[in-house]
Amino acid sequence: MSDRVRPEPAKYKTTNWRRYNQALKARGALMIWLDRDLQWSGLASGKRGRTPLFSDAAIQFCLTIKALFGLALRQAMGMVESLLKLAGLSWPVPDYSTVCRRQKTLKVRIPYRP
């Protein structure tokens, strides 16, 4: 085996337990801001066909939640619905098939995180 001796890791004594506990709680905090002025509904594109029901920002928000938490698409839609409900917004949530189809045409790419 190796004759190397590993240095002992530094040990710190916690003297302010109240701040330490608050810092540990803050690590688990989740804050998502939803602007009420966000264009959630789709706008007419000027082309033939039906106007999209949801804007690219709405689709991107759903895909960001999916990638951030590593959820399946249907689970992500459930989480988006819960987040909108917690925020007191009565916005409709896109169907998972709509999000799946529209993610192919988004100009902004959401990186995949396994």
C-alpha cells in the first residue's frame, strides 16, 4: 500500500448555532418568481393556422422546471400547475403533448441534465 499520510481535515467549532441552523434551512429554500405581466398566452404569428395557446415563455418555463428537477414531462406539468396555484395565478397549464411538440421549435435550448 501507500506510505502516504493524508492530512487530517480541518474541524471547525460552531459557536453560533442559531445562525448555523438558519443557514442550513436556507440551503433548502426554493424561490421561483412568476411575473404577473408575463406573456403566458400565445400571440398570432401572422401565418395560417391556429394561434398557439401558450407563449414560448410558458413552454420554456415548463421545460426549465422539468430540467431543473429532473422530472418526467407529465410530472413537470403537475409541478407547474402546483406552482401556479401557490402563486395565486389562474393561468392554464399546457398539456404535456403540447410542451413536447413545442420544445422542438423553441429558439432557446434548455440543456438536458441527467
